[in-house]
Amino acid sequence: MNAHRSGVFACALAAALAATAMRPALAQEQQAPPRQHWSFAGPFGQYDQEQLQRGFKIYREVCSNCHSLKLLAFRNLTDPGGPGFTAAQAAAIAATFQVTDGPNDQGQMFQRPGKIADYFPPPFPNEQAARAALGGKLPPDMSVLALARSYERGFPWFIFDAFTMYQEEGPDYIHAILNGYTDPPAGFNLPPGAQYNKYFPGHAIGMPKPLSDGQVEYTDGTPTTVDQYGRDVAAFLMWAGEPKLDTRKRVGFQVILYLIVLTGLLYFTKKRVWHAAEHDLDPSAPAAPPEPRPPTEYARS
Amino acid sequence: MSGRSIYKPQSSFMRWLERRLPIASLVHSSFIVYPTPRNLNYWWTFGGILTFMLGVQIVTGVVLAMHYTPHVDHAFDSVESIMRDVNYGWLLRYVHANGASFFFVAVYVHIARGMYYGSYKDPREVLWILGVILFLLMVVTGFTGYVLPWGQMSFWAATVITNLFSALPWVGEPVVTWLWGGYAVGNPTLNRFYSLHYLLPFVIAGVVVLHIWALHMVGQNNPTGVEPKAEKDTVAFTPYATIKDAFFIGVFCIVFAWFIFYIPNYLGHSDNYIMANPGQTPTHIVPEWYYLPFYAILRAIPNKLLGVIALAGSIIILAFLPWLDTSRVRSANYRPLYRQFLLLFFAAVIGLGYLGSQLPEGGYVIAARLLTAYYFAYFLIILPLLGLFERTKPLPNSISESVLGAGVPAGASAPPPSGAKA
């Protein structure tokens, strides 16, 4: 019996090892993005309001020249758990954007300054306009970019991730891309119009290096390095993609605490209820039950 | 087998109702006094968990449907608007999306339990076949639901899976066009998938009623596989089974909540946060994790038509399990060899799941073919022969004896429980 069992496990282990050894070299030399520290990671993670404001500044001054953010409205900047702008600040930000409205009474579309209820206007009116202006490239919308980007974790890491709550592949990847621009290694054939990025799949990225040290001014003394910019804008994009994360983690803790207490109570109730049934069957017990039986409605017949 | 109804209406209203619609006595005999084997372990709580999950999915799904727009131009944005602008919409969507995964976790445990303890054997064949039908319905419901957010994986999964039908000789192409409602996956496809995704859960609920009805005709199996022989072998459904189910649903919900609140996108694919783009194929199309073993079987076969047949066969073969397994002993606890082959089968399914998530290259293809061969050999060769040659362990005389046996030291003569053989 035991020999059988160990035989099975040996077979399973051998199969697993063989599968690992046979892993094809499909990922090439794709580098895993370095893990960053995020304020919103873990069970009690919350967004860092100041970081979101800095990240928004980078989006507004740099990214928004090419990337849309179409699922976000200016009002979202005032939402709890977000960058925490006041309504007046958000309205002022909105007013700096030109929004297409209409048609008016003459049947014409027209431009007007943005209002707080408007959505972030796209930098290009349509895909073709973007491609025409950017040498055929189409910058992706950034609303859920932090959720839409990831990288292969592989076995066994993906199993540990469920326990360590690693859900920040997206921001890690975005930070890595912004810091991954290097000269191509000798012999690397870079297509025309592309840049080399060591973290981009296939390494030839269409986007030119968007950020360099000191490019965006910070007023709060935070270092103005690409490393810091990358973290700030990635945090902002995570908020853009998961604006309810703060609430989710707070409610989650309450729900799980409640469930643990409830389940504990159910366990002791179960033990008490079953005690009677188990007692009932114990041959060493006296024939007559010494303690009161559960109420009669439990009885079957 | 259902409990003798001893229901006595207490109030004049209930007496009035009982004469017109005896629903109270039906509930009483089916869910209160219904006898359940006293030795059921926690693997038996997954039936209750599945019923609970069906309720969760229907309730969250109906509310999500109030906010969802089934149109190729709006579906993706409407899902995001649920996440942003609907009160607790993020919670509804994450419960529903992870709920699908946990529904499948529970159904796989439920199926594995049935296989381990031989719950499909005479007289439970119809009960088992209804279960296989439920699983098939779940597969279709889960698949149509995954298409609705209209992300890249939604679109390409729909394309790949519907294209499987093109392998059918003669009728392949017309069938695919008919499924799509056009010449490519498009708005008509999304609309019909939405319609089916709303319809099928209620079909599932109907078949669940038949499944429970069949269960109450033949009674539950139990870890010994020995039918209850005396009253001592069973306990009343309420409170014994109800409280045990409630406790384990609580345990299940803690794990479920962990996923919903802390790692809601862990089981999803990041590409599904990119809106569907028919012009751009993802580098690596993978189905949801719960279909991966079947996907691996599909890809293990080099011929498309044979691959599709193997894919369908891998599920349909389950319906024939009661006749493929020739042994008269139900529980794997008394079938040492069967137990080894079965555990190896479970390992093979998990292995196929891993291979299904990887690109079909090199050694992975060979491994997938070996495991696929074992999958079918298990049903078609091992099970029929094993029942003829296997030497099984002696079965306990009754459930009560097996419960007591654990507490009695080896060699000591256990006094037979009085009335156990009556």
C-alpha cells in the first residue's frame, strides 16, 4: 500500500520535473520587471494621495500628449480614494482642456473649455489621426493600462502570488518600461522608428523614451528622477484602472473578519449538534443518555 | 428513500395550505427529516456549496445585467462603468467573475469526490448523468459569460472555440456561420451569447432540481460505499447536514472573499482589459483556467477534427463512467489499486491544466499527449479491467461499524452496535 503510494508520488514528481526541464525557450531573454514597493499593495494597502497627484502631473504634462484616458472624468479627480483634488481644483484642471461639444443650434460642432463633468478628451480625434501624427504608431488608452499589462510569473511563483497577494504586475511593468530604455546590445536588429527597451516583449518599442531626469517639476521636494517619475505615474495609472481599490481593501478586511467569526460560531454550533449524534453511537456509553438530548424536533421519527 | 413525512401542520393556516398544496411537508421530508449517512465527510458539503454558488451567480448576474450593454462598441466600456459608476459595481463584478472560478472549483471537487467514492454506481447512474449534464451546462454558461466583457481574450476565445465546429465534415462552415450570426465573430455573436448566458443559469437551476430529486430517490452515498442498513446509520438532514454544510460554506467563503477583495484579477488574464480588436491576435490565446485541461487535450491531437472529438469525448465519457467501472465496490478506500490509478488520474488532469496554459511547443506537446493518453486509457482500459482483477479490501458490515471501528484498537473485539444488523 505504502509502496504503491510512494510509487505514484515518484511518478508525479518525475513528470513535474520533466515538464520543467522541457520548458521551451519561448520567453527568450525577456527580463522580469524589478519589484517596486507600492503603498497600495497588501491587505491594508491604500493609495498615497500625494503620489497620485504627482503621477497625475506627469500624465498631464507628458503622457496626455499622445495617450488618451477616456474612461476618466475630471470629477473622478475629486473622488475619495483618489488624488484628492477639490472640486474647484478639478474644475480648474478641466478648464485647461479643450473639449469638442455640439452640435449647436447651427448644427456645428464646437470647442469649449472642459467642465468637471467632462471626460478627459483624447489627444487625437481618432485612430487614423494618431497614426498619421506618430509615424503609424497608436498609443494605447491609459484608463485600464495598469490592469492590461503584466508579465509571465511562471511556475511556481504564480502559486505563491495568491498567498502574498501580488497584484501589482501592471505598475511594476510600467515602471520598468519607463526605466528600461538602453542602447541595443551589439547585433540586435532594431526596426526603423523603434527604440530598444529591455523590459518590452521583443525589445523593440514604438514609444520614444518619454521621461528624463528633471523633466517634470515637483514642488514637494520629491526627487525628480525617471525612477521616481515611473513609480508615480504607474501608481496614478493603477488608480485610474482600479479607482475603488481603497474601498475594496477596507471592505474586504471587514468581510473576512466577519466571515471568520461567523464560521467559528458555526463550527462550535456544529460540534455541539453533532455531539449528540456521536454520543448516541458510542458503545462504551451507558445505554440511557446521561445528558439532555437536543430538542425533539431534531429527532427523525 | 426520502424520509417518511411526519409533518403535522401546527397552525390553522398551515393545515389549510397542506390540504391544497403540501409544500410544507415536501420541505419537511426533503430537507428536515431526510436521512443522511452519519459518516459523511466534508467532501460531501460541496453539493451545498454549489447550490450556494449558483444563487450567488444568479443574484449578482441579474444586477450586473441591469447595467451591462451587449453591443460590440459599448460592452467593454459598460463593464468599466459598472466598476466605476455603479454603487458597489466593482464588488458585484468581482464576485461574479471570481464566482465563476469558485463555482468550477466546487464542481471539480464535487466530481472528484463522486469518482473517489464511486458515487456514480448502481443505483445512482441517473443522478450522475444529470451531474454531467450540469457540468456541460456550466461549461457553456462560463464560456458565454467570459465573452461578454468583450476584451481581447473574450473575442479571441469566442473565435477559437466557435471555429472548432468548422472541423465537422460537410456541415462545419455553415454551422460556424450560424453560430456567429454572420461571417465573423461580431455583434450578433455577442448578443446571442448574452441571451444564452442569461438563459442557461435557469436551465441549470432546473436540472439541479432533477439532480436533487434523483438524489433523494436513491439517497446519498457515503465514504464506505455501504448503503445505510439501519436507522443508526443515518442522521436527520436538519440539523446535522445543514449545520455542517453551513460551516463549510463559511470556510469556502473566506477563501472566496480573499480572491474577491485582495486578488480579484489573479484568475483573469490581463489581455482582457484590452478592448476586443479583431485586427490584432494576442500572442498567446488561453482560455480561463477551468478549461485548461480540456484545451490541452484539444491541442495534444495533431488532427483538428480528432482534437475536437477528443475534447468533446473527454467530458462525454464521464457520462459512461457507471458502466466503464466494472467493480462492485464503490469506495476507493477499499480499492487500493483503483485508488492509485485515480490519484494518478487527478494528477494527470492537473498536469494537463498546466500544459494547457503553456505554448504547445517541444516537450510540452509530448507531455500533453502522454497525459491525454492516460486520461482516456483510465476510462477505457484501466477501469473496465481493474474491476475484474482487483482484490478489494473487506467492507464494513455497516456504516455504524465503520464509524466505531476507528475508535477501537486493533485486535480488540468491538461489541457489535446493537440493532446495526436489524
